[in-house]
Amino acid sequence: MAHLALYREFRPRTFDEVIGQDHIVKTLTYQIQSKTISHAYLFCGTRGTGKTSCAKIFAKAVNCLNPKNGSPCGECEVCKKLSDGYNLDIMEIDAASNNRVDEIRDLREKVGYLPSVGKYKVYIIDEVHMLTDSAFNALLKTLEEPPEHIIFILATTEPDKLPSTILSRCMRFDFKLVGIDDLSNLLKNVFDKLKISYEPKALELIAKAGNGSVRDTLSVAEMCKAFSGDNITYKAVQDCLGLTDDETLFEISKAIISKDGGKILKKVDKMYEEGKNFNVFLADLCDYFKNALTFKLAKDYDFKVPANILENYKYIADNASEKFLLDSLKKICDNLSQIKYSYDTKIFVETTLLSLFYNDNLELEMLKQKVDSLQKGEVSFVAPSQVEEKKTIVKENITAEKQTTNTNDAQKIFGELIGYMRSSGEMILFVGLNDVKSVNIQNGKYIFESSSLDAQKMILENRSKILSFLKQNYGITEIDAVVKEDTQKIREEKLSTLLDGKIEIE
């Protein structure tokens, strides 16, 4: 006998063998037992979740002479004849290749013929969303009022593409994705029947790779079986699927949280030499950070991984903050969708990984600059306990009618302003304010003086944000930004010109 793929060999033949769709199985079996059969059904859901299998089981069950718990018995004369591949009472039509109006008209003419074996003639139209508009129109009336011996079962992965006139004439069932536990149990039964040894965690990894699809899961299982023979291990499944090994993910994650850029570049070089798929790597790293964050938030979560990998999650979770893990996860996920547009994926991955802690370094550098300014007396420090008192005094000084110029108060306000911008996440504005050379208050107007046109433009473009803070805390309703010549820089340029001999000394 020719070899059968696992998903064909282990296709469910009764409703008891269908996994993950209890809500649908319960309804269909009840209809069969109570003999309240509808004339049209719509099975919709992701590929490989059991739509066609349930349609075939249902088609046999409605004709079975002795159904068992709503499933076909498989032993009566009708069941045996319906299992014959040449039987015409159960017709499967692929709408992807038979989507024209002429083919639907031909179907409409044939529904008048009585079934040859059972009580019902069942038409299973797969990928029904592929029918043309004219084909849908041709099917419409027949679908609404078919002969008593006809049942239509429409199957689709995209129900949104069906006309509302079709949807309203069908009893709709939505097939959901199958859980990892159900898929793992299925794989266990399959491998036990095939007498193949396995590691339980390897089955869970295969089930995870199936993405909720029974067919995809069994296809992956067959590939792993061909790769590793009669002993399926966790490591063999990783290698077969081309997944990034856990040691590499752990070492890179550890280098990221310790901000070891050199180690990251070496690891990426090694993966590049080994021919690793960087798309897969970024997806695996995204999943790794998600698991580390999950461990930090819910330590009793069942990760379905070996104990040594769980220890690695614990290490990452213990040595990184929730915010850092979340920010890293978001940035990796965002960049994962952009890698296909990169001209060099290796450089793209390197910059992505290094950027995960670049922002922290940038903020640290800004903080150092601010501390230097405080030590030099360029910005006054106000103790937290004195903040409200200081603000009141400054506000009174500003609003006094006799006040025309106030440099000291302006510097105090500037310290508060730049601290507020940093704490509120306005990092671009925070960086721009660091280019301000001096501040002043003249006739109630707050004036920023800088030596950069870019700084002036940035301050004026963000006038509303700055005024919002100044007005609320100090009653200042006007600001201005001016460019002030850097006299030291001018002197240096003149000296350089003199040394070059471009200006003669009289």
C-alpha cells in the first residue's frame, strides 16, 4: 500500500476522534440523534481545524442506519457503501477550481436526482469564498430551498468574503484553533501507535509549531519523524524546524541585559557563518523575551519547556526590570515586521539588538551632563521638600510689577522645566533644551538663548508644551527663543584664521 501522510492516515472518522471542537461536535451530534437536520451549514475557521473532516463525518452520520452517539457506525451497509470512493451521494466540490457560474448551474440541475444509497445527498463545497458573484447568485435560490434529500455544507477560511444573502441561509459553525494540550495528546497517541519514542517536551514544541492547526501539527510531526527516526527529542525538533537553539537565545538575552555589545556582535557573526535565518531568530528572540517577562509576572505559568530552559528564563527575569523586558519585546516585535525591507539582514539584526539598551545609555549620558551642570552652578538644585515653597517665591517675583529682569529665577525655572520634560518622556525636547546657553525673564516673558538655530526652531515648535508647564507652575504666558553668538567660538575661529595666514597683522 502507498504511504499515507500522517494527517491523512489519522484523519478522524467519528465525532469522538475530533479534538478541540466540542462546541460544534455537541450540536451536530444532537441534531443527528434528534433527527432535526438543517438543509445548509457553514463551517468556517482556520485551516486544519477539522472543517472538512466534520463535514465528511456528518454526511455519513445523517445516512447511517445505526448511528452511535451521533457518529456513523462504520459497519452498516450504507456506511460501507459511502466509504467507497466511487459513491456519488457525498460530493466534494473544490470551489477554488470550480468557481464559475456554469459549474454551479450544473450542480443546481443535479440536485434533483435522488440519493442512490442513503437518505440524503450531501454536497460539501470547500473554499466556498472563491466562488464568483454570479456563481453565488446561481446557488442562492437552491441553497435556500433545496429538495428534501439535499444537504449543503459550505466550508471556508474567509467567511467575511461571503455575501450576506448566503450567510443568512446557513447554520454557521466557527471552528477555533486547537490548544497545545489537545495537539500534544494527539501526537502522543499517534507516536504510540507508530511505536516511536519521544520526549514529552518535544511533542509540545511540535504542537506549538502547528499554530493550532491539526493538519499542520501532523505535517510537522512527520517531518521530525523523517529527521530523527524513531526517537524524537526536543533538540532534534529544534534542529529540524530551524529554530534558534536555547543556548544562543540565552547568551544573547544575557548580553542584552548586561549591555555587552561586543558579545552580541560575536554571536550574530557566528549565526551568520552558520547560515541561520535571521527572520526566525528575531521571532524566537521575541518569544524568549515574552517568556522571560511572563516568568517575572507569573512564576507559576506552564511554559511547556525543559527545566534548564526554565532556569534561563528565571535568570533573565531576575536581572532585568519589567519595563526593560517590555520595551525590548516591543522593539523586537516592531523590527521583526521591518526586516524584510532591509538590504542587509545581518546589520539590521545587529543594530536592533544594540538599540535595545542604547536608549538607557543615552539617558544616562544626559543625566551625567545634568549633574555636571548642577556642580558648575549652571542650574540650581531644589530639594523636593522645598519645591512648592520655591515655586511660590519665584511666581511672586515674576508677577511683581517692578520686576523687569530676573536671571536667578529663570535658572531655577529652567532646572524644573528640564526635569519635567525628562520625566514626562519628552526626550527630543529634553535633548534640545540642553543646547540652551542661558535663560532670562524680561517683563514677564521667559527667554531662551542658544547658539544653535536648530535649538531655537525646536523650542518655538514646542511652544505649547513649554508654556503649559510655565503657565501652570509660574504664571508665565509668553516665551521667546533667540540665537546668541558664541563669543568663545568666534575668538577660536579668528585665531585659527590668523594661524593659517589668511589675515595679516598690521
